[in-house]
Amino acid sequence: MFNLINMIFGEVFIEIDGTEIEKLLNVSAKKRIHIRNLRYKCGIVSGSVTPKDFKRIRIAKRGIKARVRITKKKGLAFVYDKHSNRTGFLIGAVLFLVILKFMSLFIWNVSVVGNKNSDTREIVSEVRELGLKEGVKIKNVDTAIISQKLLLKNDKLSWASVNIEGCFATVNVSESKGERAEEKPPSNLIATADGTIEKIDVTSGRTVVSVGDTVAKGDVIVSGVYEMPDKTVFENSKGKIIAKTVRTFSSSENFMQNVTVSCLKKQKSVLGLFFLKIPLYLGTIKESYTSSITQKNLTVLDKKLPIWEVTKTFNIKKEKTVTYSKERLLEKINENIDNMIKKEKIGNYGIIDTEIQENEKSITVKRTVTATENIAKEEIILIKQ
């Protein structure tokens, strides 16, 4: 019990030295100043007193040739005295606890578990529309109803449940094994390029060309329309038409060009808490720029907190005039044509001819290539009612 009192109200450890130590101890005893754990060593007396008795013993030693000094202070009273002038710290600590208690009433983060083929962002967006989102009060979330509505909203899911642990919501889902059969609209297959038919592999639709026929880009090669004596039948056309094609790709570039270059990067950040957004910057970007955005969430034990920072990086652009050499310009033109060919997805090809036209201002390159490829492309048939 005595130790508990000392821990709360404090205890002062002292040392007494001088030529009249005994006289000071006698005076202290008469004044009922309790010095505990008295020890004598090498002409020095040590012990401990309460903070109140320490003040009294300093008064009692007046006129006595002895010196009293503190070697240690112990107890909560001294801790309080040490920090009593830090009012802002104490207020901040209390305010933090109040804010933490208030925030615990809301959903901090929504995560999705169990999806492999379904997009997580799509599921999170759907449950947001159903009322489950960051910042909503936990007591307002009906997990059973949200789970049922999510299944009606997303036909890719066969099962769903919502679990709330603390301030974190987890949407557990299971995906349908088979896709729902959908009725395909009627369509034709048209030629994507000029060519000579070499192979036909059609699974549905009416083929209107034969091997060896020459077709032009845009021609119907498989029809989804069947004319019957009493009616017209429409069908979704499917298949491959392999043809030997010849294509010409052309690109032109000027020797002198105005190009945009990146000259400076600037970043601006916004701190977010639920629906509150706090800008961490001043001013606006007035120059021409391209930008990219990154977001970082504060996480604790792999759980995302509703505190995030969005940083937008601005690449400031400016224009300057560049004069290309003939070699560099041809390299650039050939890169353009290579990209055109890749965009057409014609696979392996052979170059038949390359034509270069040059004048004082520009160079134009025409490249003719041949390939064996599938030229069938589906085109939906619009039926007028």
C-alpha cells in the first residue's frame, strides 16, 4: 500500500553530507519528517522522503552545517509536472481519441474476395450504388439485402455475401461456371482487304465466294440472309476466309517539324478523408501539359484506411522546330508504316515493292506487301422494322 501511494504522489531520493549530519537527522525526527531507508556510507547518509517532507527538511537544515541534494525523483506526480506545460500535446491526444472513436462508426474500406474473371472495380462500383461505400455509417448497411441485390445486378456471379469486421467491409463472391447463352444478332462477313480466296472455313452463314475468286475490300463474302419462298431468314455468320492479299501502306513526313517536348515536371497532391478533400498545393498550371495520377492509401496490417493521397504529375510541354536528316526521317516513316501493318494484324507478310518520293520539304514512302490471312470480318445486319 505504501509503495502504491509513493508511485502516485511521488518519492524523492536524497543524499545528506556535511559536519552536522546527526544534528539534521535529530531535528528532522523532532519535526516528524520521515526519512525512509536510511543508509550511511563514506560520510554520506542516503534515504527517501515524500515531496512534501523534502520541502520541510530543506527548511529544517537552516543554520545546520549539512547539505541535502536530490539524486532521483520517482512517481506519477513528477511525470505530470514534466508534461503539464504541453497543453497542446494533451489536447491533441484527446482529440485524436475522439476522432478515432467517431471514425469507427463508418466503413473505412471495401474489398472484394473470390473473383477471378470479374473486374474488382466493377463489383466495388456496383455495391457503391447499393449503398456500401467508404464513409457510410455501419449501422445503415444491410449486408443481406446488398448481397441479394448484387446477385441480381451482376449476372456473372452465382453467390455473394457481405461481411463487416470492425470498419472494413469484405464482399465475398463466387462466379458462375458457365456463361448465359445469348442470342447472336444476324450478320454478314465482309472482306477486310483486296485478295484472292485460297481457303474457305465457314460454320454458319451462306458463302457467296469460291476458292480462286478475287474480292475487293468491303465485299460481302458470307451472307447472313437466306431468301426462302415464303419468308426471309437471318443468321449470324461465322467462319474464316483465307486469302492472298496485296496491300499498300503509305506515310509522309516533313524535314522540318514542330515537335512537343517535355521541359518540366510539377506535382500537386490532394489529401482525402472519406468525402473530404484537402488540397496540398497553391496555384494552377497554365502551360500546356500531359498528366498522370497516382493514389496511395494509408494501410495498417494490410487494411486500407479511408485516408489517401492523390498525386497528379504534370509534364509541362513546349513546342520547338526540329530539322530531320534524310536517314532519320526515313527511319521515322518506316516506323509509321510498321505500326500501320501491326494495326491491321495481317501476321507474316512479304514486301513486294517500296517506292520513295522526295522533294525539298518532305519524303513519302509507299510499301506494298503480300500476305496470306483471314480477311473475314463480322458486320451486323440492321433490320428495319
